[in-house]
Amino acid sequence: MILNIRRLETIFISLIGLHSLILGVAMAFQPMFTLRLFGWDYQGPMFFPTQTGVFLTLFGILFLIFLRHRNLIWFIVVIKGAAVLFLVSQKFILGPDAPATVLVAAVFDGLMGALVATFLIWQAYTNKKKTAPSY
């Protein structure tokens, strides 16, 4: 059986995009429920949680668009890396007031970014190997 890296990449990027879409729609349309689900006891205005949902939805759409514009897939690594830095910094800023889900989200975002980076490196290595001159 030959491992098709492009197919695996497509599957995982589709899952990453769907993850962002689902979380984004949940935050946009049910922010209080979604925040409680992830351990936040938020009592403030709904503007910023809803805005977060809109941005997550847009990122999900963007990730799926990257499947048609594969030269932009590296941007997922940047986005997920920024998410990890943000989440970890918030854990330190909020201290014990931060729900455990903050670090869980950081780990999963890191894994998603690392997986996409692995696909990109693997493909670059494979393409280099195919185009390398043989002596």
C-alpha cells in the first residue's frame, strides 16, 4: 500500500477547517452555551464572544479554501502557532481563573499546526528527492 500524503493532508486540513467552522458557528450563535461548555463563567456583553465566532468561522472557510490554493497551506501553521502562543499566555495571565480547557486547546492547536507542518516538510522532501539529479 502506497501512502498518499496529499490525500492525508486533504483529510486533515478538511477536519481542521470543519473544527473551526463548527466552533465558530457555535460561538456566533450560542456564545453563552459554548463558553459554559468549555468552562468559562462569562457574564459580560456578547459582542466579543460572538465576534470570536465570526472570526473562527472565517478561518474555517479559509482553511477549506487553502485546499484549492495549496501554496497557502503554510498559513495554517502560522495561525495555529499564534493560537498556541495566545492560549498559553492567557493561561499565565489568568492563572487559576483560566479553565483547564485553555491548555487543552493550546495542545490541540499545536498538534494541528505541527501536523500541517509535517505534511509540508514531507512533501518538500519528497519533491526534492524526485527532482534531485542522479549521478
